[in-house]
Amino acid sequence: MQVRFLPSFPPIFFGLGAVGKIGEALATTNITKPLIITDRGLVECGVLNHLTQSISSNIDLSIFDDIPENPTISGVENSLKVYRENGCNGIIALGGGSVLDSGKALRVITNQDSPLHLCLKDPSKITADVAPYITIPSTAGTGAEITWGGGIHPDVDTPAFGLRSPYLKPDIAICDPELTRTLPPKLTAATGMDAITHCVEGYLSNNSNPISEAVALDGIKRVINYIGRAFRDGKDMEARENMSMAAIQGGIAIEMGLGPIHALSMAFSDAPLHHGTLVTVSMPAIMRFYNGLKGEKLDQVATAMGLPKGGNSGNRIAKKIEELNLEMELPSTVRQMGYKKNDLGRMIEDASSSHFNSPAPKKPTKEEYKIIIEEVLG
């Protein structure tokens, strides 16, 4: 029997009120002078204040609140300046995927001389000498609070470089659904659908991990059962709690690998489009491409979504995702998201050459990607 590596994940404080465990997390990681990185939206809606009120007044806090909507090298480097100017010795990332991925990049360059762009191009430069790191998600979808991968854009209009290393894995995650209460309906929908793409692509990948596969199927069920409720009523804390758990489950599924849905996100990453919206817009076309896939996995995904199994499961899954997107007023094409570029050849090349294709149960050819991209573009 082949020996396989089954990844582990950081300790997680989960549940309503979990943010109150921040003191314990700081003590465990030996952080005495943390830098909190976040974005201005979370400052304005009071989420940052909710966190800082839970931190002892004896802790010397510094704050950087200018992480952009999509993570960039400049955003990370600007936060590093604040980290060093204030003599910080650890990082707390409060936010969605952009903030959490920025925190991973920041922890890499706090203690070493290699500039970030070299670490992005050559992950072997990432060493164990990284800053202590606590993640606190304010959305329910990316799963970035527990993973050891991410993406950083050289600038807002340039495709992201992947950042991946076991040394990026956060030390502790604090997942408090209360922090997602003020998340607007549109972002609730888009980030939640990001979670289901992680669960689906991870489960369908060629990498076998029975533990993560079971988690992924449960994550699919949670999104299907609770995302509509969270979208319609942000104060529905049962729905919020289940969506926060689904996000973690998606993060676990990511470690089995992703696939063409995320390869398509690379094709359109030369524009500042919201990642969660982009992948859910792309998902139906890939599910139709997978229709007829050998084995039982598509049927298992369909069953988790409450759909009949059997022939044409891929088509039924695609239709279900389209119905959810329509119900939550998400776009149906990338053009509806505001994407204006027209270099189809470059899009095909970026999608077909993406590392996300490697674990896919069926990889589209360039000709097939052309058809898929034209459909997703609209």
C-alpha cells in the first residue's frame, strides 16, 4: 500500500464568542506585540473594534488597515513597514481571503532578507523562520484561515503568484461566526459559494484522502442547506455558524487539490474581480464538462446537494449552482462582473497551463478550454 501524506491543520477555536480566546492564542504563540492587519471596511463596520475589545489593555497593539480587496505585494510590504517600525513580534490577520493571504506572505518576510517576489517565484526560499501567526476570518468561504497556500498579485491588474509552503500554516485560527454577522448579502453569497467550489473540486480531485473527502461532502451539504438563509438574514446565527464551518471544511478540502474552476480564475485574474464570485460563475461550465465522468464521485456530490444521482449528475449539479447564483443575485457571466478584456488566446493559455489542472479528474484541452471560456465570459 502506498504511503501517503495526510495534512494536518492548525488548532481552531470555533463558535460564537470564540474571539474571546484571543488572549489564550496570544499567550500560546508568545506574541506580546502583535500587528493586526485588516481592511478599512472592517474598521468602519466595527469588526476590528470587536476584536480589540477582547484583547487585554496590557498588550501593545499596532494596526495596519490598508490591505486591498485582492492581495498585492505592495499591501504586504506596506504592512511590513508598520510591523518593523513598531517592533512587533507576531501577526493577527482579521479579514477575508485577501487579508489572510497577505498575512501568510507577511509572516514569510518578517524575519528574512529575501524580497517577497522571490519567495513567490521560488517557494524553496521560504524557511521555518517565520513570524507567529493567528488568523481570524471575517467571511465564511475562503478557508484561508487554516491552509498553507495563498495567492499574491504583483499589482491589482496582474495575475496572482501562488504562495505555498508548510511554513505558511497559521499557528492558531479563531473562527467566530459573530464576526460575519455584518457581512453584506452579496459578499455572504460570493464567499459562501467559494466554499462549495473548494469542497467540490477537492472531493473530485485525483488525490485520495478519505478523511478530507468525508469532510468535503459534509461541507457541500452545509452550503446547500444554509447559504440561502445566511444571504436572506445576516442575523440568522445558526446559518452563519454552519457557513463558517463549511468554510473550514472547504479549507480542508483544498489540500486534496483544486481543478479547472480555479484554473479559470487564473484566466481572469488580470482584473480586480472578486474571487468567490468568479469561481461560482465558472463552476457550472466545468460541471457540465465533467458530466459523464467515470466513477461515483459526481453522484456523491449530487447526493450531497440533495439531487438525484445517476446519468447526467454533472448537468444537474451545474443547474443547481446556476439556480443558487440566480437566487442570490450573483452574476451568471464574467462580463456581468465587469470584465472587459478580449485576449482569448492569453486566457486559454493561462487556464490550460495553471497548476490547478494537475489534480483534476479530467483536464480540458486547449480546444475545450476555448469553449468553456467563451461560455463563462458570456
